[in-house]
Amino acid sequence: MKKNGFTLIELMTAMSIFIVVMTVSVGSLINVFDANRKSRSLKTVINNLNLSVESMSREIRFGKNYHCGSTGTLTQPQDCPSGDNFISFLSSDDVQITYQLNGQAIEKQVDGEGYVAVTAPEIVIDSLNFYALGTGTTGANSTLQPKVLMKIQSHAGTGKSRSDFTLQTMVSQRPLDI
């Protein structure tokens, strides 16, 4: 049977090809939107974490009396070559500053007052480690320039749009320790 110059089989074949092409096209569009969502999520995380790490690095660089680990007297220098999620030091203004991992956020304390989150809520910090060397005033470490290595493992998003990454930076004390 012909309808408008085409047979019913030709119309059904054309319609089937159109449906297959549209299904593939819509699937591709959904993948593009998912990639865009993941890209925006990663950009937010990177920008926020970059600002947080830059701020922490600047304060550590100009600080002194690095105390890594939550044990002992915080105003006394203390190495932690095996790493800890807590560091305290005197800033260039002689104010005690402390950074720590609390749950899934990095927090900062200034001069013994309350802790304030440094990272955005969208960022989940899986682990934070500070490794401090050369802080000692006696022994083998007394000849080293004090330095702190920060290692942050984090992720943002969930499911398909989850982005995992690790950030690491080394900061050495700016004033010479001689």
C-alpha cells in the first residue's frame, strides 16, 4: 500500500532509523551535561582548595616554632616525620595559629579562639597530613632549615560526577634558622 508516494515499509524503516539516531543523540547530550557538571565541580574544588593551601602556605612560610602533632606544648617546636593531621606555629605577628582536620574539613584556630573552617562544604577532605622536619633546636634536626610538607587527599561530588585528587606542597621557613 502506498501513501504519499512511499510504501508503509519505507515509512516504518525511515521512522526506525530516525528513532535510533535521536536516541543516540540524546544519550550524547546527557554525557556532555554530565561531563560539564563534573568539570564545574572539579573547578570549584580546585579553586577553593588552591586558595586554602595558598593561605596556609603563606602563613607557615613566614611562621616559626612549628609544632606538628597535637601532643606536647604547642608553643615548643616538634618534628613529626611520620605525619599528623595537626600543626601549630607562631605567625610573623607572634600569634599562635593552628590547622587541623576535623571530620571532612580543614579548620584554623587563631590565638586559642574557636576553630573556623578553611575549606568549602562541597569539598570532602579524606585525609590531611603535615610532615614537619628541622624544627628541633638540638640534635641532628637542628642544622636543617625548618620545613613542612602538606598532603591533602580529597574529593568533590558523588556518583558519576565524583572527582578524587591529591594535593601536595612543601613549605620552608622563610627567615633563616641560624
